[in-house]
Amino acid sequence: MKRTAYRLTDIVARFGGRVLGDADTTIDQVATLDSAQAGHLTFLASGKYRAQLAATRAGAIIVGEADAAATQLPRIVCDNPYAYFARVSAWLNPAPQALPGIHASAVIGEGARIDPTAHIGPHVVVGAGAHIGAHCVIMAGCSIGAGTILGEDALLYPRVVVYHDCVLGNRLIAHSGAVIGADGFGIAMDEGRWLKIPQIGRVVIGDDVEIGANTTIDRGALDDTVIEDGVKLDNQIQVAHNVRIGAHTAIAGCVGIAGSTTIGCHCRIGGSAGILGHLQIADHVEISSFTLIGKSIREPGSYTGIYPFSSSVEWRKNAAHLRHLDELADKVKTLQQEIEILRRKD
Amino acid sequence: MKRTAYRLTDIVARFGGRVLGDADTTIDQVATLDSAQAGHLTFLASGKYRAQLAATRAGAIIVGEADAAATQLPRIVCDNPYAYFARVSAWLNPAPQALPGIHASAVIGEGARIDPTAHIGPHVVVGAGAHIGAHCVIMAGCSIGAGTILGEDALLYPRVVVYHDCVLGNRLIAHSGAVIGADGFGIAMDEGRWLKIPQIGRVVIGDDVEIGANTTIDRGALDDTVIEDGVKLDNQIQVAHNVRIGAHTAIAGCVGIAGSTTIGCHCRIGGSAGILGHLQIADHVEISSFTLIGKSIREPGSYTGIYPFSSSVEWRKNAAHLRHLDELADKVKTLQQEIEILRRKD
Amino acid sequence: MKRTAYRLTDIVARFGGRVLGDADTTIDQVATLDSAQAGHLTFLASGKYRAQLAATRAGAIIVGEADAAATQLPRIVCDNPYAYFARVSAWLNPAPQALPGIHASAVIGEGARIDPTAHIGPHVVVGAGAHIGAHCVIMAGCSIGAGTILGEDALLYPRVVVYHDCVLGNRLIAHSGAVIGADGFGIAMDEGRWLKIPQIGRVVIGDDVEIGANTTIDRGALDDTVIEDGVKLDNQIQVAHNVRIGAHTAIAGCVGIAGSTTIGCHCRIGGSAGILGHLQIADHVEISSFTLIGKSIREPGSYTGIYPFSSSVEWRKNAAHLRHLDELADKVKTLQQEIEILRRKD
């Protein structure tokens, strides 16, 4: 496939910024500093990659004002090179087109309404009374539960499952294996046996949300589980029932969030972190990877709880003391008292 | 849909307990203290929510004996309000009916036996010689391996996969994306390369088990992997080959259990915990979230190993000492000896 | 099904080693020391199971030279009993045959090339221009993206998803729910909103790789994500964009590897471990379960960072000091100085 090439001058006309160097330089794809070739546009998002500038074979580069003079390459100078690069890349790499229509092998339930501009792939099942909005692309083998409402321009990759009666916003992207609306883990102990609590809430998802592969978002027990606008979830995340995730929060892979916890807006949560249930996390909180949050966080800021690794031999020597830290602290207190006595006598 | 309404007096006739206040109050749904409206039955499962009692707009409430006088609302008084609520909710919210029969798009292998009361949804595949018991509901896109036996009244949500030759009990609920019977991680090192060990055991699951979305239970290497009656597994749990999980144990999301470990009955395991392989965990053990169990637990009780979080700045200051705890303990020992010498001289 | 029986003498003729005891003993299956019966071949892979030798009812056993005299059972003596057992078991338990051909319900895109010896199961979707190599077995409901190339002898269990334009080597085994080639988690912050970075790299997988159930391997952002020959991945692992995993590395379940990290060859990574992004891990590194690797590892060796568990009561007492370790270390330093002063005066 021949790619369309654009001049830097075309790009700044569309996305802003200014060109330094030859504005007629043409590019047809984006690439990293390391692998870029002639015809490729690369970017310098952070000063720590400045050392790689000299060696890049890119045709042109996007840089911030601070780096405007750091290279002689034809360059676009702008405020936020990484966001600029994201926009150019999205323009050069549009999502593949899918033709409107319903594949012959799809099974559509009674009363389901599917916008004629939507694409329904092979072996998709749409439950009774579900709505699929304009320009949605529902790829092979997805299952949309009865009564579920899907906004416009959603893109569901193969084998996404949405249970019944959920409400999903516009421009949702959900990757393969994501499961939205399964029962929350609600059980009551009764004389040695667990009784299941019916999970009658829904999952309600705002606009511009992305959900990673094999991520699970459980439906509410009684009230709803809510994912607000602009939330970005990586792969293999578990969102339990009645969680609320605030707008524009981003969560990396393998995070687990227990039931009824509310997370604020604009938070960033690192991979494999965990958050216990029934907590409140304020807006603008950053949580490090591999950190368990065991109580509410009321103030914005950065929070961590990671056991530092070392060689296994050193770890064994040091970690043994963790089971006796209280004794160690007591010994130090006793020493302080004894020294105080000795000093007074002195 | 018009919901059926019941009087409190009807409910206690069915489920026991006694009514205080107007026994003719009718309710048609359950709800939380916060969101309940007229016509809703709520519950007070724990004293810590007592403060919300005054504000609830519920039509009626389920309370324990200790809280019988804590509200003037029409109320059902019983021994275990949460279990009582579970039963009433299950009665008001029955699982949706699925008509018996096999969808035209399903593919049924040679010699498979499917009870005529079972529902086999679109695009389901049932392998050769598999048995599907009475009243099972196998939803869209499930795959049941050759020779697998499924008891009565099982409910498999869309896209559950069960491999060949497994045995699953009555009333199993398995959520979307669950994979039962995939190969365990059995490999042998041979001159720098891994050889695969065929996994010829099965997965054997008792009655009344629930398996969460995207949870995986591997088949045994030689003997079987066993999940006993009444076990409840949340989402995204990994159960390795030859694990045995005792009856009525409940495990929260994202837990990983390594191979050949045996977990007792009536255990409770918190989210994202881990249990190493070849261990024995006694009955009635509670394991906290985010805790790694690295050796066998012989006594019932509660076990924890969580690194406490703090602000990232404080964490950095404190965590640095973990790599020198052994030195710190040595210093304290030296100080004790030196002080002892000084005191003797004194 | 009647199983074929082999004499020990047949087995050593095929796989090497030597027989002690009755070489005409026949076996038709492998089993553990505990559960083996007459007709079963068991093995002693490690001295720590020697106590079980006396009680085994196995027909014969595979042992190392050191254990040649440890039993009177008919036995095969060889260098690496576990690898030997793996080979014999693979011979006795061949993968089930799947007939060549494309199921009528499969949907094959334009220009896709499927080798006539390949098996394409029910409800499989193969995208436009994809290639499926000789003797591949693609089981029910798999989805192979447009332009993806699959080598020879691959075995994909039901409901595996491979996105577009990936390259997968020979003899790949991928278990149900695995998702290969979903978008990496690439987002750029722009005035309070996240912009998606198109993920235009691929996933490239070498030969003899196994991928566990519900494991996810994201496609590269710009360059490729690469899994080298002989890598073995257990279930529920998350491999982020632009990760490279070196040949013959084995990774246990629930591990998360963040973006752009390179892992060497012949590494072993324990379950639920995590590795942050943009790191370099040397060859022959072992990482313990539940350990977060937060900086590059340049030297082969064994690395650990686990918080040891204890009873919850003891944990609470000890863990409280972790938030004050820096103060504790300061106190010890002060005590050292004060004692030094006292000693000088003394």
C-alpha cells in the first residue's frame, strides 16, 4: 500500500506549531528516534532522550520550545510534542474502515435496534431490546446483552462480552476479552454456606472510555458501577461492583479495585496496584505500581508502598527482621532510657 | 415491566422472622439504604450503617434483633439480615428464563448428550461425547470440550471455555471469559530448552460453585485439579494445576494459586493475594489482600503480609532502610553490649 | 479406549537410558508416585520424594543415576528423569488429531491463505490476507486478524484472539482467552484529557512458544513487541507494548511486564511478579514470585522483594514501624554517638 505523504507545512497548517528547517520535507509515517528513516516523523517528548537525537535518521522531528535548537533536522516546534505526535499519528493511521451492515452469521434478538451505519461482524450476538448506535463497529464474536445501550462510534474488538442492561457511552473502545457487567462478588454467609446476592445494578460508562484486553468491570449489586468520561483502563484490570472511577483517570494493567470504592478524577494508578473496598480516593492522586491502598486518600499527591527488591540472599537476611521490628524498636527505646540513666550519673 | 409487589406478611410467611410496624406494607424490589424509595425493602447488615437509618426513604427494612428498635420503619426482624436479604432478593430477581433447545448455529459433536430441558445458545460448540445436564443454560459462544460432563442447572455466561474431559457439578455458575481445564504450566528443562509435560489430569468441580469472569482453572498434570462444593471464586483468579480448594472457601479477585497447593474448607482469601505451590492451608484460614503466602499454614486464623503505603516521599526515606535492616539490627546488638559494659563499669 | 502398552526395553530403545530389573515390564501411562498403579510408569525427579518410593504401586519408575539403587522396582536409569518423563508422556499422550479442512461456519476473509492440511474449527474468523501454515489447528471461535501470519503446527485452543498484522512462529500453542496484538496502553495528556496514541507496531513471536489462558500480549506502539523462541508464558500474564522477552525464558502466572522492558534469555520469573517499564533484565535472571522489579538488573542471579506474612496481629505490630524506619535508624545513630561520648569519658 502506497502511503500518502505530507509536507511539514501541511502538518502545521492542520495541527499548529511552527516549522524550523525545510518546511517542504515530506513524511508519511511516525516512528521512534531509533528506528525512524527518511520519510518518518519522530518526536522528542523528554530531555532524557536528547542523546539519541544525533543518531536519528528521521526525516523530521517534533520538539518542544526548549529543544528547538537541539537539532538541525527539519522540525516542528510546539508546546506539547507528545500530544502533537499523538494527533499526527492518529491522522496518518486512521482506524480501519468497516462496512455498515450485519453479517449473515450474527444473531440479533427481538426488538434490538441497530443503527444502519453500524457494522456487526460474524458470530456476534445482540440480545433482545439492545440498542447499537451510529457508526459502531462490533467485531467478530462479541456478545451484547439484552437491553444494553451502546452509544455512537463504539469500537468493540473480537470477543468482547457486555452483559444485559448496561449503558455504554460514545466512542468507547473495548479490547478483546473484556467483560463488562458480569455479576459482582456478592455472597452472604448463612450457616456455613454462601448465599448468592443477586447483582441487579448495571455498569454505566461515559464517553471516550477505553477498556483493555481481558479487563473485567462488574455490574453493581444494587446501585450501578460507574466509569466516567475519558477514563482509560489498560489490560487485565478488575473493577468490582459499585466502584466509581472519576473522569480522565488512567489505570495501568493488572490493577484490582475492590467493591464500592470511589476513585477521583485525573488519578493515575500504576500497574498491579490494588485498592481495597469502600474507600474514597481524592482527585489527582497518583498511586505507584504494586502498591496496596488500604485506607482512603483525602489529599492529592503521590503514594507508594513497595517492598524494594534485592538479591535473594540479601533479601533473606533483611526480611527476617521484619517479623521482629516491634522488638527492635523496643530495644532501641530501652537503650535510650539506659543511656539517659548513664548520662545523668555521668 | 410491572413488578410483582409483596406484603411484609407474605415475606415472613415464606422466609421466617417477624414483622414490626405495618405488616401490609408492600415492596417489589430490594435497594440500599441510600437509594431505596417507597416500595423498596432495604437492610441493615452491620451497626456501622446505623447512622444512615434516619435518612433512608425505604418502604421497609430487614434488621437484626439488636436493631429491632433502632428505626420506626416497617421492618422484618431476623437473625441474619444479610442472608435474609439475599434470599428475598433472589426471590424477587430470579435468573432470566432461557427456553429449552439448541440454537441452529450451535455445533454439537458426535455422541454428545444434551438434556432436552437444556438451553444451548448461538454459536455454542459442544464436543464429542460431552454431557449437558437438565436445565443447563449455555449462553452464546461457549465451548464445551469433548467428553466433559456438566451437571444440572448450570449457568454458563457467553464465551466460557471448558476443555475436554472435565467434570462440573450441579448449579455451577461460570461467568464470561472463564477458562476451565487449560493445560497447567508444566515444563521440564532439557539442555537449555523447555520440554512440555502433557497435562493429562482433569478439572473436577463440585456442586454450587461460582466462577468469576476471566478466571482460569488449569487441568491437572497427572492427577486432577479439584474445586469442592460451595466454593466461590471472583474474577481474574488463576488456579494452577493440581490445586485443591476446600468446600465453601471464598476467594476474591486477582488471586493466584500456584500448583499442587491444597487450601482448606471455609477459608477466605483477599484480593490479589498469592499462594506459592506445594503448600497446605488449614481450614478456616483468612488471608489478607495483597499477601503472599510462602509456607504452609497449619492453624486457623488471620494472616497478613502487606507493605503499608505512605506518601511517595516518606516511603522513599523509610524503604531505603529495608536493604540495611540486618545492619541496623547488628548495630542495636552492639549498642546493647557496649551499654552493658558501661553499666558494669559504672 | 484400550491404550497401547510398551515394554521398558522398547522405551529405552527409543529414548535412551538403561533398564534395571525386569525389562519386559509393560506400561501404558505415566502417573505420580502416589497415584500410580500397575501398568503405570512414574518418576523420581528429586531426592525429596524418595520417602514416597517405598509406598508406590507403580509398575516401573524413571530415576537418575544417584537413585539407581534406591528402589527394587523395574526402572529406567537416565541423566534427567523429569525430561525423560516429559518425553515418554508426550509419546504416550499425543495431542488429539484434528481433521484438515475448514468448518462450514468459519468465515474466511478475502485473500486469506489457509494450508490445506490446517484445521479451522467452527465459528473461527480469519481476516483478509491472513496466512495459516501447514498442520495448524485453530479451534472453535478463534479470531485471526487481517494480514496475520501463523507458522506451521500451531495449536490455538477455543476463543484465542490474534489482532491484525502479527507474525507468529511454528509450533505455537495458545490457550483459550489469550489475546495477542491488542493495542498497547499509549496515551498522551493534553489539557486534562487523554489522547490515544495509535499502536502501529506488531507482535512478533518466535518458534516453540506457549501462551497460557487469558494471557495478553500487546502490539507495539511504533516498533514491535517481540517474544523470542522457546518462551513459555503461563496464564493471565500481561505483556505490554514493545516488551522483548528473550529466548527460553519462562514466566509463571499473573506476571505484569510494563512497556519497553527487555528481558534476557533463560530467565525464570515467579508468579504475580511485576517489572516496571523501560528496564533491562540480563540473561539467566531469576525473579521470585510477588516481587516488583523497579530498576534494571545487569547481573545474572536470583532477586527477591517479598513482604513476609505473619499472623495479622503480629503483622499489625511490626508493620507500624515501617512508616518510622528512618526515625528508628536516626535514633540508633544518635545512640552510637552518645555511647561513643560516654566511652571516651570513661
